[in-house]
Amino acid sequence: MLASGFGVVQPVIAQQTDRDLPRLVLQITVDQLRGDLIDRYGVHLGEGGFKDLMLRGTFYTNAHHRHANTETIVGHTTLATGTDPAIHGMVANLWFDKTAGTQFYNVQDPDHTLVGAKGVDSATEIDPTQRAATTDGRSPRNILTSTISDEIALHFGPEAKVFGVSVKDRGAISMAGHAGTAYWFSKAEGRFVTSTFYRDAYPDWIGAWDETGVVASYAGTAWKLSSESDAYMFGASDDQPWETDFPGFGRTFPHEWGTPDDKYYTTRLTLSPAGDEITADFAKALIEAEDVGQDDITDYLAVSFSSTDYVGHIFGPSSLEAEDNMLRLDRTLADFFAYVDAQVGLENTLVVLSSDHGAPENPDYLATLGIEAGTFDFARVDTEPGFVRLEAKFGEGREFILNFSNPYLYLDGAQIAERGLDEAEVQRAIAQELRHLPGIAYAIPSADLASGAVPRGKIQDSVLANYHADRSGDIYIVFDPHWFVADFDGLHVASAHGSPWTYDTHVPILIAGPGVNRGRIARRVETVDVAPTIAAYIGTKPPSGAIGVPLVEILR
């Protein structure tokens, strides 16, 4: 068997070493691109975007995240590191810092302030995780392992250029890693910013890009349908009652962006395809100004497109807005690939596209199809009987609950210890009460994860992959299939990801580049395989915590 194994691997390695290294590794992450969406809307896709990748490369149609908490930072960091949140440490968009007594935003860093820019405007920011950050500073210091971008910088030396770009700070920072430079879009500023972790001043080209007025160019216009409504799957369903009616944006086309002096102007841009168009335009300017891909040293550029996520949250994945956004994203990708081809050459570029997570359908939409679903809110469920039983057993109940930062419930270990109680026993008792509540499928104590007492199973294994002793909460809550928390601190959304169910774990992996054969692979693969595949393709070592395996079709 050993000889047989070497017989399979050696030809793959031999062919790999005969191929010239790419001048550019272009890693694209489309936020909330569920694994079925490319095929779902494939008949309407144009030339040069998703189709270009499928025609030139390999499409893994059954790729999944193996961790339970399918949130933005978790998925991005997994794609970047090739490992689970249990190892890379990014267990959630927010976790609770018991020492400080506050929630902790994943990439916050008080030691590295924004460069000449305002922080989050809490009055207009709709992302509750951003508002919860206790500092405006940002950096990758909380990522505990190296990323593939770090490994490229280490392997090819200081002449390798490494960048990450996104509307979201966590989308750019996680992919740029520790050795690169990240730029993200500040809605408060209406421009791309960075922090002192990366540099102390902006290069001149960013000021020049700002002066082109790309962001302001959308003023007084609106997001309109790309085609006549009867050309769409959801063309007759523009006004759906479960969609979020965001101020000044509405539930139906056209969606007005407003003017730059409107406090929600930049927010509305990000809730539409405009956010991705602006991101791509900035990435083009970066490629030109920084001479990305212009020599034989392999460079790395990560671009995370965020609009699909925002549109999905506000309107749901089965909406006219989500459908039109996919078509516009396809055009944005086609235009961006054409630019990369002109500047670098696609024959010199390895393109890797995937997503940080999928998305659930809206419960009211599912109800029209006879599928039971719901949204969960602790304020709307009767927890009193459970607390009565806990008080009868331990003398206290509510006092043990410190914080709920979805999906984790954090307990007050000091209170439990003061009463001389066994914390593992308290965790198990509270978990048992949680499982009685409607909408909760699993409540898994961290004490059992740490001790190995949790039985094996798909859901249990995914929760274990998410467990980090210093950051995870005391009880992991898994909601029933098609249930989610829809309240974003007062903003009721149409869809919210974060579960270990297939609709949230399923994402595409598309890889195209020199020597990559065209193919469509239906076997199950995992997102932890992406970074090791890039490493094997270009000859670097895998990231320090990588557990995935290279996708062999890419190396043949």
C-alpha cells in the first residue's frame, strides 16, 4: 500500500515542479455565496465571470466548512489558514472576554489605531458586531496561526507583495494575514482605510483613487434591475413582507442610494452590488500602483466581496435583489478578471474562489413551501420553568448567566465557584434546560468538549472543531434546522447564517490557473483544503496550523 501511495503521489509532484510559478495568487472570497447559487443562476450568467473559472478550472460543487459557527471571520480565517477555529482561534465574530467583562470583536486591537480615519459610527453602523468593538484599532494579532499569505511572504521573501481588500475589515485582515497589508472600506469615512499595524501613512495612490470620486459617483442614482423582471426567477416577487425595509432603501426596485450627505449613503452602497463594484475598482488601482504580479516573484492579493452577504441578510437568498446581485457580481468579476488578464495575464495567475459561509432561507418564505422554520429570541421564550428547576437544584439560576454572544452562552464561573458548585455539572444542567426550549436542537457544554465526553456525530464534531478553551463560551447552542436569530440589535433581518446545517456550510470552491484542468468534482471536500492546495501548487509550506489536504486534481 505504501508503494501504491507513492506511485500515485510522485507523478503529481513531478508535474507540479515542471510548471512555472504564477506571478499572482488571486484569492477571492464571496461573502455568503452558498454552494448552490452559481448553478441556480447559471443560465443567466454572462461570459468572463463565474463561467470563465468553470471553463478554465476545476469546480468543487460539494465543498463544506467543517466548523459549526459559520460566521464571516470564522470562514475567512479557515480559508486563509487551512485549519479549524479550534486552532486558528477565530471562533466567532464576537466572543465574550470574561476578564474584561465585555464582548470582544475578532480583529479589534487597541494598540493599532486607524490611519487618519474615524472609527465605526455607532449611530449608523448596522453590523452589531462592529458596534460591539471596544476600540477602533484593528489588526490580525488575534489570529493564532499563519495564513497562506504569510507563508507566501515567508517563502518568497520581502519582494513578494501581499494584500487584502474588502468592504469588511475582518474580510481584508484575515486574508492579508500578519505579513501583508489590509485595506477595508470605512462607511464613516466613505473610503478605504488601514491601521498602524500595516503602515503609518497612506501611499499617494490611495489619495489619487479617492479623488476619482468612485464612491460619490453613485449619488442621486439607484440600484435598478439589470433586465426586465420577467427574465428573473423571482421577477414576480419583488415585494416580499419578510424583507427588511431599510431606511430610504425600501423593499422594491429601484433602491435609491441617496446623496453623500445622507448618513446612510455609504451603508446603502454596501447593501447593493455597488459595494462590490467599488471594491473591485480599488483592487484594480492597488494592482497598478503596487506593481502586483509584474515580476517572477509570486505575489498574493485577496479580494473579499461583501455585497452578497449584506443583500442576503436584508432581502434573503431567494429574493429578486439576491438574484440581480448575483448577475451584477458576475459582471464585476468578469470586468476584474479582464483587468487582471491585461495587467498580469490570467496565464500567470492562480485564481481561487470560495466563500466564508452559506445562508438559510427566510422562515416565512419556507412556510409558503410547507417547511417548518422560525426565528429565535430569548426575550420571546418562556425560560421561567427552567430557572425554577435550576434554583431548586443549585440555589441560583439567572445569576449564573453572564452573557450570550451567539452561538455561545457564557456563565459566571466566579459565582458558581463561590457556591462550591461543580462548574461542569452546572453547565450540563443549564444545557439540559436549553434543550427544552423551542427552536434549540443542541446545547453542548464546553466541559464535555474539553473532556472528550461528547459523542461523535456530524453536529458534535463541528462544535468541537469550533472549541477554543480561552475564547469559546461555556455552552454552544445549535438552533433547529431553518431557525436563526433574526434580531440584529433592533434591525430584523430576512436571513442570518451561523449554523452547522448544510445550507450554511455548503460553499463553492473554484480554482483556475496554469496547468489546472477543467473539471467538475462532486465528492465532498472541505474548506480547510484550500490553503494547503495553494501551498502545494506554489511550493510553500502549509500554514502553521493547517489540517487540510491538497486537492489532488489541481496538482495533476
